[in-house]
Amino acid sequence: MPVINVKMTHEDVGATKEQKEELSKGITELFAKVFNGRGANSAVVIIEEVNTDNYSIGGKTITQIRSEAKK
């Protein structure tokens, strides 16, 4: 059983339920296509939205980076 983890930043109000469902379906279909049908009915997709204050690059949070880019 494949377990596929997706991490993405939580933007504004985050992804909608419908967007998450579509993403999960698309990822599962692509996985099954690449692996010749394997995982089509058993793939587990975990979507985790990470607050931009909890995600950093080069010692700066994404919130800081975006704030600096707006200046």
C-alpha cells in the first residue's frame, strides 16, 4: 500500500475540501499510471498544510520572505 505525503503552505484560508479531493484523486491516478495500476485502490494520500510561520528557508520563515518581497 503506497503512502503519499503532500506538504504545502497554508495560504489565506487554505485549500478547499474540493481542491484536496481533486489533488488526492489526481495523485492517486498518476501513481497508478506510473506503476501500472498498482495502488489504484489502496493508495493513501496525506495532505498537510503548514503555516507559513512554521516553514523556513535559509533561516527566514516564508512569512518573513513574502513580507520582504512586498517591500
